[in-house]
Amino acid sequence: MQLLMKYFIITIDTEGDNLWAYHKGDPIKTENVKFIPRFQDLCNKYGFKPVWLTNYEMIMSDEYVDYIKKPLTKGQCEIGIHIHAWNNPPLYELNGKYKGNPYLIEYPDDIIYAKFKTTYGLIEERLGVKVKSHRSGRWAMDNRYFKLLEDFEITCDCSYTPGVSWAKAEGETVRGGRDYSKVPKNTHMVGKILEVPATVRHYNHYLSGGSLKHKLRTIVKGGSIWFRPALSSLSEMKKLMKDVDAEPGNNYLEFMIHSSELMPGGSPYFIDSNAIDKMYATMDELFAYARKLGYEGETLESYTNRFLKK
């Protein structure tokens, strides 16, 4: 009997520093570029190939471009695209009444197209690649956006978060984002685009890590476990890996992190070097566990090519 191949996909929203604290008009720094090599080295250690989902300010960083060319040339990573609508040219005023950063899908069609074309073109110009993978800023997709990906010959999206609703996450002109609480958990087609959802599962009742308050909430109400160190503990993520690995027909795990989370103080989650070191110890153990479970490193583009050839 032929064993099912299992693929470990690492996705990094590659963006400016601590955008959780961003307010309209703030300058956006990219100091987290200096901390990217350590993570690439960890991936290399296990033969995993991270997908650097790159946004506007990062592709404009000479330091990022100069560094990422090295693992890219060696076939050790993939470059995808990630769009944050609020600072990605061309700039356009929405003048909405809500307090969140705008979703790309809030803009007129021509502005959406122009914003996407800007970053897509810069990645091709500065790194010499036509990107094939994508994740939307703030996880927001709609039918227009999927059609846009088709127009740019993007083959893969990883914006869906199964079991999670963003309906209370304000944009600038909308009260909330997309509701993914009932989307398929695993790989599926949306038109001509392969959707590879983030590895996140909702549990009705479980004993979590973290504070006593958090433990009580998950016991009583349940909650989502993300394959993301900022939101889930080591024990939670290992439970998630084991459970997803046992799902019939599923053949991938998708790890998620932000490039700014690799830098002390680059996010609200890892505020100093000690927190970063602990996170790396967690990731090291997770990556080793993935190998123990039999997972092979894969990029989104390669995974998509395998799926579409079946």
C-alpha cells in the first residue's frame, strides 16, 4: 500500500514592524529584516522551505531584497505576495467611519487592481520571480479578489482560517471582515485558485495553556488552536498537529508567523530577546515533531503543482 505523502508548509506574513500598533499616517519601519536569517536557518536545519509572503514595504527594503535573494537562489524558500491596503500604492482615501485598518476589498475595483499590480510588479522587478502564492492582509477574501488572483496567474491562496470569523474585526468602511467559520478545513478549489487554509481548528472544550482565565474559558466555551506560536502554546500546537495528522485525506500542516514576530518588540507577543529565544525553542521542537510525524518540507507553489497534477 502506498503511503500518503505529508507536507509541512511554513508561511510568513513578511511585513513591517509591529503593525498591530499602526495608526493611519504612521511611518512603517522594517527593522525586522535583520532577524529573518535566524528563522531561515532554522528552516534549513530541518529541510523546510518557508514561503515569505512579501508586502510592499518589505519589497522596497534593499536589506530584505539583498538577503532573501540568497536562499531564493538556492531553492531554500519561496516568495509569495501579501497586500496591506492602507500603505500599498496607489494611496486612496476611503473616509470611513470605523477605526480598523482597511481591507483591500473595501476599495473600488480599479484601485484594488492597481494596488496589487504595484507590489506584484515590484517583486518581479526586484527579485526576478512571478509569484504564484498569496495571502490577503487581515485574511479578507471575496469573489472579486479571487478573480484578481486569476488575472495575475496566482495559483494558490492561504487566506482562509477555518472555524474563525473576523466579523467583529472592523475595517475603515465596514463593520467587520470575513466569516470563515464554515469553510472547508482542508485544501479545495475556489474557482481556478487552490485554497490551502491555515492550520487552525476550533475545539468545543479543551484544557488550554496560558492563564487560569484562559484555561477556564476554553474548558467552558472552547476556542481555536492556531498553528502559530503567538496564539497557541507548545502543548496546544502539538495536540493540533496530532489531530490534523489523523484527519482522513488531509496531507499538510501549515505553520504561520509574521516576520515582525521574529524581532524583540516587533509585535505585542514577543517583547524581548528572552521571549524570542523561548519562541525559537518552541519552534525547534515543533519542527522536530513534524519530522517525527513524517512530514516533508514543501512550498505553496510546489504543493499546488502536485495537487493540480493529480
